Amino acid sequence: MYTISIGDIQKNISLLTKLTEAFTIVDKRKNKSVAIVYPIKKHSIVALMAGKYKDRVAKVDDLEMAKEEAMKQMMSGKYGLSY
């Protein structure tokens, strides 16, 4: 895995657009790893992470009704109100 300093990224931001492999961003002053960056086009973990909790959440047809129900549950938990 390649390492790139924060200063190198600030000088040449096009490094992120030409990304083909994962690399680590390092803070040279503290000698500490700050982040690991993965390329989007090859190995995107976003789709993998997005489906992690899909089985725990019920599908909603009306978003406004879902917001209202969530607000009612929050208010009843916080203030002891019942609806």
C-alpha cells in the first residue's frame, strides 16, 4: 500500500482523481496514519456498507408519515407523552 503525505495531496489534488490503488494518508509531523483511501471505480465498499442494516429497517411508502411517527416516538420517550 502506498503512503502519501497530507502536504502532497494539498499540492496536487489530482492524485485523488488518478487513483488506481488504495493508499494511506500520513501526517509527517506526527508520523501517524490519518486515513486509508480506496478507489471508487475498482473496489467500492460503499455499496457493501450501504446494505449492512437493510434487514433492520422497514420500508416506508410515505416519508412524511414516517417522520411524524418517529417524532411521536422520540417525544414519548423523552417527555413521557403517550399518543
